[in-house]
Amino acid sequence: MTAPIIAIYCMVTLMFLMIGGIIGWLAKEHVLFTTPQQVFAHPEMFDENGQIIPDEVIAVRFENSYDDYEEDDD
């Protein structure tokens, strides 16, 4: 008697998981297409008129080297 109950429980659980995923995906798509999209940028990326400066943006990447701490033990 417990095997059919476990099988039904597994099927119901899988069904609710799939339905929840579909409803969540549809809700995300609805919110994405109905709300206005805003551009989040730092204030220093804008000129005096509030327009984004496309050609003066500089990207800097710092690479950390954590393997040199063994050399400092001397």
C-alpha cells in the first residue's frame, strides 16, 4: 500500500514543480515586457546634459595574485 502512495506523491510533486516553473516564467516575462526598463549607471558616466558618454568610459581589471604569500615567510 505504501508503494502506490509514494508513486502518487512523486507524480503530484513533479506536477506542482512543473506548474510552478511555468507560472514563474510567465510572470517574469509579463513583468519584463510591461514595466519600463531603466538604465542603471554611475553619475560619472553622464555629461552635463544627462546623456551617457559612450567613448570616454574606461574599464579597469585588477588581477590578484594570492600565491606570492609563501615567498614573504623568509
